[in-house]
Amino acid sequence: MTTTYEPNVVLSQVEYDVVGTRPIRHDGADKVTGRAKYGADVHSTGMLYGYILRSPHAHANIRSIDTSKAEALSSVRAVVTAADFPEPPLGDDGSRKVTHGELSTDLIYL
């Protein structure tokens, strides 16, 4: 099936009343005064925090990752690297289906 482009064709007869207007932003005052709450403002008892350590070297080959210093800290609950995740399964065509951003295992892409 081939679709052709027809210039100046009206695709919808619906009238929109937002473009070109100044909508009322009910949360605007809270945001500009600092009263608005964001995800980073939420704190719970026993809450854990995550930290991502990125390589300072673009396109570097990973020889090894030494996590011993981080694991030795009493405040660290877990150290996670790509080795902690299973490889994605092979698809029908033999390729790997990537469903999330992967952690680097051999080459750093920045």
C-alpha cells in the first residue's frame, strides 16, 4: 500500500482552542515559588538512594570493573554492574531484542 502526499489537505475539521492562547497553569505559582513537590522531594524512612558512576572516558574498552571499595562501605547496600543482569534472549532471527538501556560490558558508548 502506497500513501501519497497531498499538500494543503485539511486532515481534521476539529477546532482547537489551545494554540495561540495563554492557558491557566494551576501549578504555576507553586513551581515558581518553590512550593511544588517533585519526586526528588519525597523522603521515606529507610529509603535507599541510587548513584550511577559513569566512565570519564568516551569509547573506552572495559577491561575490568573493581567494585571492592564501594562494597566495603557500610552505607552501601548493593553494587550493580552489567554482570548482574542476564543477557536478553535471542529472537527468532538470531538477534538480541533490547527492551531497555543496557549497561556496558565491553565498550563504553558516550
